[in-house]
Amino acid sequence: MTVTFMMDGKEVTAQDGQTLLDVARENGIDIPTICFHEATTANALCRICVVEVEGMRVLQPSCIVKAGANMKVQTRSEKVIRARKTILEMLASTMDLSDAPEILTMMDEYGASDERFPDAVRRESEVKDDNPMYIRDYSKCLLCWRCVQVCADDAQYTYAINFEGRGFETQIGTFFEKPIPETTCVMCGQCVGVCPTGALKPKREFLLEQGKTPAEISVMNTGRKQRKPR
């Protein structure tokens, strides 16, 4: 079953169950995304992919809204652009985006300023370096949920990490704040692979950024391998 509707003034066709984001991508229409990832379940957390649908009171997240017959959708209306710009400015005001090149590109595209909200409270967190595979820097975490999803039902079924806290205090963590080696983590690296901001980063990359040479890192890894188990 197919439905036909209008997107940015163009007549498009969608298969039953397709989202507005699916249809946009099939038709070469660019809708930015942050929390959305092909390997995870769409959850509409970041709202950067919102579009304007005629007859609907508020902007709709295109990653979860299904295409419907006779819809009239605008992906770059003035209202949509203003919303995306504001979201980007709120993110830039509250967290470190230095390792998020795709989001920084979006900021340039939408003319978003990282000084829009000077009194905003920034997310601060010490780097958690507790395992040989990757580091966790939650000052760069925008709570997109990708890492939690791939660690759970979307991929690994390990459940090593999850949300903790409430409101602004919400963050990603382990149960009872256990170090990663004491959790159910199997070091598969899928959480690192889907992180869009560098909040989860390969240990080798992190050490190189800290000024360690490849030779020094190799020695460190060798020492770790030779360490006798307790």
C-alpha cells in the first residue's frame, strides 16, 4: 500500500509504515538528525529533525511520524529553521561540542551561536578512564540514547550502561556507578561507534590526543597484557 502527499511543494509517494524522514531521504531532501541512527530505534529525543505538517499544532519529529495520505509537509519553513537553530544553540550552551563535527557543521548552516544563552549551566564531568578500550567523557554527552540502545535490545543485549538521575541531572552511567570492567560490558565497542559527540572515545585515540606517542601506548598495552590476574 502506498500513500501520496506533498513535501516541500513536491508530490511524493511513501510505502506503508515509512516515516517522513525515510521519504525525505528517498527524495533527496536533507533533514538533519542527531539522535537518529540507522542501527538504533528512533526515539525522537533531540528534535532536530522536526518538520511542519499542515493542520498539526506543533512541529513533528520526522524520524517517528509516519507518512500519511494528503499530508502537506514543509522541511525548511521559517518555523522549522528557527526551532533547529534554537536547539543547536541550547546544546552548544550546555555541553562541549568540540568532538562533534557534524553538529558543528549544522551550527554553521543554521547560523547558530554558542553564546545565545550565556547564563546556561554547562554539563561538567571528569573523564572516566577505567578500562583498556575506551574513555567516557560525559561533559560531551547530549543524552541521545544511542549507546544505551546498542548496549541493550537494539544490538548487544548486554545492558552495561543506562540512564541515571532525573531532569538536568540525568546522565549515562553504569549500575551503582561500577567501573566498566565490573559491569556486563563485553568491550564490543558498539557504543563508541554510535556516539556522535566523542563522549565515548577509543582509548588509543584519547591517549594520542593527550600527547602520548604510539610507542608509549604500545608499551602501556604490553604492560597491561603481562599483568598477572589477581
